[in-house]
Amino acid sequence: MTQICIIGGGPAGLMAAETLATAGLTVDLFDAMPTVGRKFLMAGKGGMNITHAEAREPFLARYGGRTPQLTPMIDAFDPAAIRHWMAGLGIESFIGSSGRIFPKEMKAAPLLRAWLQRLRRAGVRFHLRHRWLGWTEDDALRFATPTGEQTLRADATILALGGGSWARLGSDGRWVAPLTARGIAVAPLLPTNCGFDVEWSTHFRERFAGMPVKPLVLSFTPPAAPSLRRQGELVITHHGVEGGAIYALSAPLREALAQHGSATLLLDLAPGREPSALASALAKPRGKRSLAGHLRRCAGIEGVQAGLLRERLAPEVLADPLRLASAIKALPLPLKAPRPLDEAISSAGGVLFEELDAQLMVRSRPGLFCAGEMLDWEAPTGGYLLTAVLASGRAAGQGVLTWLARMGHLSPPPDAPLDRNPAPTNGAGPTDHGDRP
């Protein structure tokens, strides 16, 4: 019997398992945690944004320098296919006003529950609390288990171990060492979709930490590159800033800090207002009004926005209507460093695509495939992360089928897409039911 091993129970590993089980293969899935899909569930707590309805070209451009490698996988399992797959699990979806696509219930748990039930019916066997340790000298897989170390030989193995963020949920990057020890090149894991440190005064930090700044437009000009602008909001933290608008710029900000030691955001605290009109309004006599009252009445600036101006501007600038208006439209905010990797929503870096063939198989280790966030790519939040994770998991599963056929272990895989709604069976599920969300 052909032995297929998938290591990692996140969405990439689960999608690879579904692809292979649907083709009739017996699949064993191993995960170090007591349950699978933990990061998937956590990401869905605030609303499960699974993909995006953006047009194809701008959608694919979100993957930056790795767009060429990811395009074939996403074209084969695009947002429309993801919605169809969800519908096959009994999960309706809708497109929000921002173009983001959500399950109708806005939760990840019902989707994961239905998915796991279907995988069990298809015969996927789950082995939980099995941490992968690498290989023995004769290339058997090593696992630390509750009953001690065990080894296993597989005809094909898919690694879908996630990136390096949120270690408490299992995505801890421990896989880097065994891969590099076998000569597989891995780009360093770095934080992305992350917050950044700012040197706040004690007064500002204690008064405004946790408060959102909105409406807001952020701009950043990377060295020797066009200026970038993002509308949204940021949140003041004890350490600095975080939030959607910051996450969208995290990759160029991180690179600028790494290469040049500095990165300065410009904050437009009054989107839609011209500097000249602001200056005219601020030049009106204050009378007995305080600066705070004058900013509120003439510029609509108050609370944390006013606090930012006091934090960043010298008294003489605050007293000059023209200079103050310019600062309101482009307040400089120097960043010190990205927040630690374990705090990031996702990670950049991972197994280099140059180490893999078009089927995501490691060129130097036939039969070993990689998928998901452990590959060297990054993308902003908004459904782009999960889309590529799911698409690469499916691609790795298809890659295994192609390779096994080439090795003579089974018939060539059909060209038809994955059957996303297989008929229920009465097959026995795993004896360890700890993977229920």
C-alpha cells in the first residue's frame, strides 16, 4: 500500500490531504498540537476572511516578487473555486463591501468542523501530538509522540508546517533546522503583517495606548521606489503602532529598516482637506480657546490625533498655522523596528521556490513536497494569505499524484479539478478525536 504522509494540520496540510484522499489514496496526517487548524481558528475569531473578490491581475500582484510562482496554483484554485469548495461543505459565503469574502456566519469553526468530518469520511487518519523532528540517518521520518520517539517511512511526504509566527498555536518555525541540515535552502523567517516600534513618551503611551487613529491615510516612500499610500486606521500600542493600514505597508517598511536602519511614515490626519484650507482655518484668531479647542473647532482634530501632534511637533510648529497644517497632512512618524516574529500575523521567508520543481517537490529529495506559509512568499491580509495557502496545499497534493504516477505507483491523475463535494461514506474515522474545533 502506498504510504502518504502529511506533516502539518493547518489549511495547507488539510487541503493536500483532501486532494489525495479524493484520489483514493490513504493519507496519514501528523500534527504537533492536540488539535488541528489552531491558527486557522484564531485568524477567524474576528471574522473569517478567507479570500477576496478583487480582479485577477491586481489580486495576483499582491504576492510581489513571488507572483510568477504562485500564479499557476491560484489560477487552478482561485477565489471562485474556493467559494465553490466552501459551498460543498455546506458553508455559504458572501462578498463584503471591501471585496473581502467571508463565510455567511463569519466564523472559522463551522467551516473547519465540516471539513474535518469530510476528511474523516474520506479515510484521512489524524495523528495528533506528533511533532516532526526531521529524518533518521537512513531517511525515515522521526516523530516525538506521547509514547516516545517513533519513525515512519513514506512513499511521499508533504511538509505543511506553517511559518514562524504564533508559536503557541503550532506555527513555530522549528522545521527550519532539519531542512537546512539536509541542504535545503530556507530564506530567514521575518515578521510581516506586523506592528512596529515607536519611541513614545511615557505620557503619550500611558494616555493613548489601545486607541485607534482614524480616519487616516498613511504614506511611505521606500528608497529608490515610488511612494506608497494606504487608507485605513492604525492603533497606538505601548510599543508603537499596529493595524490594517500598517500591516499593508509592513513588507517595504521592514525592508527599509533592515537595509537603511530607518523608515518614516507620513500620517495624513485630515484626509480630503487641502493644506491651504486647513491653514486658513487654523489662522483664525483663537481668542480664549485652548490649542486643543482650536484644533477641534477649526480642523476636526481631537483626542489621540491631537495627542500625536503634541507628541511629534515642537511648540513653535504648533503655534504656526501654515506649518501646523502641513504637519496635519504629513506628520512624520519614525519607526524603530518591526515587532517580534511571534507577534506577527504571518511571516515572510521560508523554503526557496528555487529548491522546488513546478509540482512543489524538493529537487534534491524526490518524494518530499512543501506547501503553505513555509514557502518563501508573503502577502497582505484581506484573504490573500489563505488563498495562497489553500492553493499551494492543493498544488502539493496534485504534485504527489503526478509524481506517484511517474514512479508507477498509480494511474496518472485526471486533469479534472478536485471533487469538492464527495459523497458521504461509512468509513471509520480516527480513534483520536482531539482534532475537533
